[in-house]
Amino acid sequence: MTSKAPAPTRRRFLQTSAALAAMAGVPGAAQAKPLPFRFAYSAISWETNIEEAVRVGERLGFPGVEPFRHNIVNYLDKPLALKKFMTDHHIQMATCSNGGGPNFSGNFVDPAKIDQSVKDHINFARTFIAPFGYCKHFKMNMGPRPAGYDTDDEQIKRCADAMNRIGKETIKMGLKLAPHPHVNSLVQNQHEVDLLMKETDPAYVWLTADLSHLVLGGLVPMEVLTTYWPRLAAIHYKGAPTKLKGNRVVAVPRSGEDAGGHGWFRSMSGPDSGGVDFPAVQKYLIEKNYSGWVTLDYDASMIPKGSTMEALLAADRKYMIDVLKVDPKEI
């Protein structure tokens, strides 16, 4: 089965035109094309209950879901059963991230573990993601920082070599390898991202740009988008504290649970998400005719006390309709 771009409709044309006009502040500004990209959401907070995650997406009208490996461990040996379940609930799998589950290595800094990590990632892409038939990228995190926290260039280069090895195989499956810079992981700051991109082959390795992790790692999202546009395979919408807009240093602590971003992530609709300019990013994606997935990448740490992930996603869907002028279920 081959994935096709959403068919143009009058509704989607008007919707995209309205989005551009509203964000540009120019009345009638629009000879816009229909949105070529679609919206997914992360399944991470549902743990292994991927079925409920899919049902929530169906209720809210999201066309895609992005699980982690630990979310789908019950389907590792039967991807087509999960594909059928998703299809029956009118949802596609945008990709499946690495991370979690048994017998899987994700260490790209320890020379003794890299070969196994490479083999495990290629095998996961071949046996689980590729059988879906329509996935176009493999989003992956790059494992922990080294002992002592600080990296050196040789460690980043070893990681880059591993990414090249994985990507050379996944592109044969039609999957663009898209590593994800992530605070408190091997690649988190401006120098590390730039070195990774320099040392990886653009024929084999692309990038997942998570707007929140970029801000928390001291990168400016719009600069990353414009600098690495030809190599962007996926975008994650997640906010960051307003005070961090334009931040250029790693904002999170070096240790503890908050080092990974917990407590720093913000939803789009929350009162303190101004660290990411979502309207500007959305406008840029439309102008550049972006055709990948945009994933609302939220985890359990972001759920307000007494609320649920479904309620959080519903609030952000309303934000998308009211502010970004796009309804995920209409594209």
C-alpha cells in the first residue's frame, strides 16, 4: 500500500487560505495550496494500551498517531494486526519511535554497544515499521549522554557514523532516518546538532525537529528549520516556557528527572507556551509546502492535575482551530 498526499478539497483550500491570511494579518492574502501535511499525536502516555490511544485519536479526529516502541510491545511480532486496528479506527501510524521494550539497545556513545544498537534499529525498522507500507520516516532518539554528562566531538562523530549505517539500510525500505535532538540525550545543543548534521550523509540521514527540545537545548526553532530545511523529515509541536523564547543555552538541569525536559514542556494551548512561536512555524511550513507529519508530542508529565491526555489534546485541537486556523480532522 502506498501513501498518497491528501486530495485537494474546497474546504481544505479555504482552510489553508484562512490560516495564511490570519497569520500574515493580510486580508484576503491567499492563493494558497491545500495543506500538504497532516497532524499526529504521541501515544507515549498510554503505555502499552495503544488501542485506547488510537480510540482517543479517532474521537478527536486526528489522522495519525506516533507511538514509541514500548507502546507497541504487544504487537512487535504482528505489525499488520496493529495496522488493521488503526485502519479500522481511521488512523495511520506516522512512524514508531525507538525506545522501550525488551532486547533493544539504544546506546550510541559506548563503542562496545554501538554495533548492537545499529543492528537492533535496522531490524526494528524492517520487521515493524516497514510492514505498514505507508510510513515515510523512522524517528529515533539517540540514547543517553556519556558518563560525566559532557560530550566530545569524537563521541558525536561515532553517533553520526551509526546514524549513517542505519540510514543506509532504512532508506532501502523507503524510510528516512530522522534522529531527534533531545535534552539530556547524546545530541542536545547547537554544537552537537550542527556536528551531527555535518558528519551524517544527507542521502541517508534527516532530522526530527521537536520545537520544545530545541528551545530547551538552546536552539532557536526557526533557525533550525531554515538552516536544515532540506533535511527535515518530521516536526514535533510542543511548547516551552515563554521566558525561554530566543534561548541559546541549555535551560534544563544537568541531572535529575527535569534534565530530560519534564516540568519544562508546555502544551500549545497552555498559558506559558510562548517559548515556541507556533503561528510562525505553521506559516513557514505552509509556505515551504512541507509534506511530512506534524506530531503533537506530549507525555504524561504535561497532563494538568485532575485532567487527562484526551482533554489536553482536545484543548490543543481547539487552539489549532482558533489560532492556527486548521482542524486536524479536516485535512
